[in-house]
Amino acid sequence: MTIASDPIQNWAAQAQAAAEAKAKKDQTLGIDSFLTLMTAQLRNQDPLKPLEGTEFISQLAQFGTVSGVQGMQTSLETLAASLRSTQTLNGTTMIGRDILASADHFDHTEGGTVRGQIDVPVGTTSLQLRITDSAGVVVREIQLETEDGTQDFTWDGMRTDGTPAESGTYDIEAVATVRGQTGSLEVLMAGRVSSVSLDASGTNLTLNTPTLGQVSMAAVRRVQ
């Protein structure tokens, strides 16, 4: 249902906003007003305690500093608004793109596939991808190549017994043996960007993906 706006109410709101802006502007001391006040001060100074030239210069310098800071603040606010617009525009170019980010869990949709990459170090003799459900049960283990460099992997969404894994959140781990030591390697998961979000400050851009959830732009390792 469409709610029609009241033109009189809108006009009143605009008039009030304009009045507030004018009042704020009227309260601001400009350079002309400052010089007028300084001239009046010189004319009406105490003859026994005349205003020294250094005091006048000091006050003028202080006013110039304050005025300069206010101008700089205005410039910074304009620059910040421009940067927010630029960041939002850059974020929209990510929609529909696939990103790779470090992850130890992901959201799986039954019938879908999951893919990613692992940076395999030199000296790796064994590499296994382990996928576990929310109950801690191992759903699938996949043996991967141990050649050093970037190794791509894909999980077809099937359990070890050949049945499809149901939709839900799963943990993923890359277990490797490197120079006789067994441990975990970082897993980069792929996710397609469906939308982007900008926080209230306009500084942090978040990419929204069905597989990885919300991913900070700073956490993106690769873009495909």
C-alpha cells in the first residue's frame, strides 16, 4: 500500500530545516565580523591600558587558526563523503564475482558443490581435506595432490557413502604432513557475492555471500 506524503507537512519541515541552517550560519563569526569587533575594541580601549599590537596580531592569528581548522573540517567531510560514494561504487562491481577468503566453515545447500584453494608448502607428503557436519561427524575425506603451490579442490556435496549431504553448516579442514610434522593448512573457500553492505561510518565494506556469509572486503584474498 502506498502512503501519500502531506505537501504542507513536507513544506513545513523544509522551512524549519532552512531556518535552523540560517540560525547556525548567523551564529558563526566571519572574518568581517571579527575585524569589526577588533576595530571597536581599539576605539574603546582603556587609554591607561592600551591594546598592544602584539595582542591584536595574536588574536588575529588565533582567529585565522580556528577559521582554517573549520575550513579543513569541511574539506575532510566532503572528502569522506566522496570516499564513501567511491567505495560503494567499487563494491557494486563485486556483485556476481567469486571471491576466495580464509574459512573453517561454510553453508552448504543440498545438491550444490563447494570449491576453494589451498596453498601447499614445499615438503608436503600428505594432504587431506576433511569435511565435518555440525554434530562433529566426518562427512567426507578427500585426498589432494601434495605438489607445492596452489591446489584447487571441489566437494561435490556427496557423503562418503554416496548419499547427498543435507543443507546446513559444515566445518572444513586441510590436514597436511609437512617435513614429518602433521598440522592444518589454511583453507581458502570460494563464495559468490550476492550483495554488498557499507557500515554506518562508511569505511568498512562487507560482501554478502550464500556460502561464506558476510566477508569483509579486507579479508578477501583473491577475486576470480
